[in-house]
Amino acid sequence: MDIERLSERAQVKCAEMFEELDRICRFNSQKVLNAFIDCKVAANHLVGTNGYGYDDTGRDKIDEVFAAVLGAQDALVRHNFVSGTHAISTALFGVLRPGDLLVSATGAPYDTLLGVISAKSGGSLQEFGVKYRQTELLPDGSPDFEGIKANCKNAAVVFVQRSCGYSLRRSLNIRDIENIVNAVREVNNNAVIFVDNCYGELCEEKEPCEVGADLIAGSLIKNLGGGIAETGGYIAGRADLIQLCAQRLTSVGIGREAGCSLNQNRGILLGLYHAPSAVCGALKTSVFTCALLSELGYKTYPAYNEPRTDIIAAIEFGCPEKMKSFCRGVQSGSPIDSHVTPEAWAMPGYDENVIMAAGAFTMGASIELSADGPLREPYAVWLQGGVNFEMGRIGVLKAAMAIDEQLTVDN
């Protein structure tokens, strides 16, 4: 099969989508730069602290800049959030109390969050007396607004997962999130509407706080870290809720007033500065991947010409060997550890073995090109990242060639 020829045809098909992604990149670049200018970021804010980190002006300035970019009243941005799940868990434990009802408006949450909620896991929300209910999505993957209104009348927190997770549903765009907010507010003005914003930052012109969400959270080794932040996560939203989250992250009475930034301030700020272009590169990689894989006869979610609301693209292979070949091809086109062969393993937080291809400069950085998925039907791979489109394109071509070689072996 002539993969190179098909790739050229695929890229031609991407032209209109690429033009729109460049437009969004320009809009968000202006927004990010305005935040740096308006918040008066200075050279002294790039310097880290140690010990208790009292009077860490860089840490406090980072919170201010992120809040401005995300359209939030306040933000809590820390290098010691170990993942997006950690940031989300901190927020949930920060704002929920025993006897409260947590409602997921988007069906079952991402695999790693199930342990945070479920009584099967030691120290879960349910063990602390938090009740849980979920509203399933409609068969087409869209929100069930009537079901949301029925389930959320007494909710303390309504949780919305923007991205698809390891499912083949469509990710929710900002308009979907705004409609969920409006549906909840019809029946409950007091609920905290909390959006898992992972993978979705800077993919559209607005963020969830700008359409009524009270809290959002995510990881800095995804979009907002721009491929530069070495670790960390963020929570943003209403100022009173951020204070509660800060008390949970450290301790009651200390909150956000302590916590050294070590040498992470510069990387976090520089990553945010680069984030609009890094996200644009990842989105272009996603669009190109879907165009190429559709040329090869595979179903993708979303289709190459559908609007993007996050950096994830899922490819349904239908068999484990093609799935593994694709991941091994991505690994072979990575700048780090290109010589190793990814194998499925028992990854913490997942019920099935998961195969992951990620030859990244920052371990696990989903804004860098990676592909992964659990070994279960329909044997799909979720691809994300590609801070540099040209490099991402090469990695995807290697993955397509690996599938082609697998088909040759099978035949």
C-alpha cells in the first residue's frame, strides 16, 4: 500500500480544517499574551523558592495569569499536582461534604476517577459519605438534558467530563457545556458545576468558566503546559471554591499561603506562553491522523472534518494486533525511546492491560505525541498530542506503515 501517496491525499483534505485551527490559535495566542501583559509578569516571577515557600510571588503570579487565560475568578496552579486526576480529586474532596450528592452529567467518568468515587477504593468519596449518581449520555453521545434536570435537583456537585476518555463517544464542546450549565440551573442554583477540562484547553475560543462552570481542572503535561512544563496541574474557578481546594491540597489554616515552587515557575509560565501553538500542532496532528486512517479504511472519532474540542482522536481497529502495531509505529517515530517496543501492562487505575506509546521528553506528557488504549473491544487506540505538527505527521506515518506491515505478515 502506498502510504506516502495516501498521506498526501489526506493532507489536502485537511486544508480547510487547518485554516480554522490557525484562526483559533491566533485568537488564543492574543488571549494568553494579554494575560501576561495585564498581570504584569516580571523576571522575578520566574524564580523559584524552597522550604515553606512563603511569599512566593512567582507562584501567586502564575495563579493570576492562569485565571485570566481561563476566564476564572481565581486559580490554583501547582507543580505538586501529580496528574489531572490528582487535581480533580483535590477539588472534589475540597468542595464535597458527608451526605452531599455528586452527580455525573456525562455518564461514567474516566477510569482513574472511578476509584476516587467508588467505595471499592480505600479512602474514596463514598467511604466519606458522599452519595453518587450518574446521568447516562444519549445513544448518540450527546447530553441527556431531561435526565440531568431530573437527577441534579439535590446535587451539591455536578460533574462534567469534557473529553471522551477511553470511550468512542464524542467529546463535549463549549456549547454542550453551556447547555448542561443551563439545564442544571433550571432546577438547582446552588450546585457546583465542575468540568474535567483535561485535553480541551485552548481548543476553542472559550473555556468552561466563561459559560457558567464554577470549577475546572486539568494537567500541565497536557495542553496548558505547552510541552515545556515538567509536571503539575491546575484548578480554576470561583474564588471561594479555590480557597476550599487549597485547604485540601495542603491543610486547613495553611491553604495556598505555603508551598515552594522550587525551579518550576519559569517552565510553567513558558509552557503557558507556548500553549496556543502547541495545542494547534496537536489538533493538526489529530485531524491529519483521522484523514489518513480513514483513507486506510478505519473509523475515527471524530472524523477528520469535524470540529475539534480536544486534542484526542480515537481510531477503531477491531483487533488487538492492529492496535498494537499502531502503537509500536508511534513509538518508533518518537524522539525518545524510539528503539523500545511498547507492551500492554497492568497500569494503575485500569481494569484491563493498557498499551501506551509515548516517547516523550516529559514522561506521560499527552501534549506530546502518544497513543494508548486498553486491550478490550472494540480495540481502539486514543491518539493525542504532537506539539510540532511536522514531527507529529512523521510519527503518524510510521504508525500507518506499521499497520501495513502487520497486514502483510497476516496475509
